Amino acid sequence: MARYTGPMYRKSRRYGFSILENGKELAKKPSIPGQHGSSKGKKLSNYGTQLQEKQKVKFMYGLTEKQFRKTFEEAGKLKGVHGEDFLKLLESRLDNLVYRIGFSTTRKGARQLVNHGHITVNGKKVNIPSYKCKPGDIIAVKDNAKDMVIIKSSLESINNRVEFITYDENKMAGTYVRYPERSELNADINESLIVEFYNR
């Protein structure tokens, strides 16, 4: 299944969840999209609730269904809590860390930076957005891309970063210090519903 490339605002309104994690989509127009968006939808079944939770996280991280399922299965092989390990693996993707550091204001933009070869990991160019980073990895902008307006403006708009990442302004490099704690991730995600969806 292809990756969704349409407007994220529409998906955020559809699920009542800020996919961009800034709340702007819902603040502008919180109703469900469509002609009858202002009316309340039908009550979801258990399956519908689980599916909706899976969909909103998939769109949030910008994955295809195949990538999402593969990451879920990888998390099942770890020793921790399945749902929490799943979120940790999603957060460890290179495109997500580029976004978390602040090189881009969106994950979609971060994925483009990686695809176009503007990002390095431990000094080596990596152009695979799904590349799994490990604690201690240093994610930086290539020297010939440090003057890109889109990167500079994104960095200027950052107010604060997550605590599992440190940033060196002089080197334009961020370090993935450790795996995130569940309390540091989006509280509006119910990962247990995703586990139930795939284990049904």
C-alpha cells in the first residue's frame, strides 16, 4: 500500500488527533471533514476503535502499512512491553529524529532531507529514512547543506526539544542520547489498542 501524501490537516480532523503534534490542525477547524463533518459520527465498534488508533499513529509517523506492520513485529521480539517498544522503534527512525532535532518542521520534510542526502549519521551520509538509529548516534546536516534556508528557518522555530536528544548548535548536530521513556511520548496515543488490533 502506498504512503499517504495528501493533506495532513484532513487526517487530523478525521481522527480528532494532531498528526503534526502541534494542535494547529484542530485549532483551525476541529470538525470532521466532509459535507456533514459538523455532525457526530456513529459510535465505533472495538475493531473500529483499534483500527482508528493504528491509522492515526501510522499517518503520524508517515509509514506505509507494510513498514508499520514490520516495525510492530520487530518490537514483538524485544523483551519490554510490546506497545512501548513499538513506539520506541518508531521514534528511532532517522526521519523522525531529524524532525525531533528540528532540521525540519514536519516528518514529511525530514524524510525529504534524508532522501536527498543532506543528513549524516556518525559522519556518514545516510539516505534511508527508515534507518534505525541507536543511542549514541550523532545525526548532523552535511556541510554543503548547512546554509539551506529551510533547515535554518526550521531550527529558528524550535522552542524546546525532547530530553532524549541533545543538540550542538555550532556543529548543527544532534545526539540520540537514549531511547525515550513512554511518558515523554504523545499521551494521546493508546498503543495497547494497536497491539490488540494486530493480535486479534
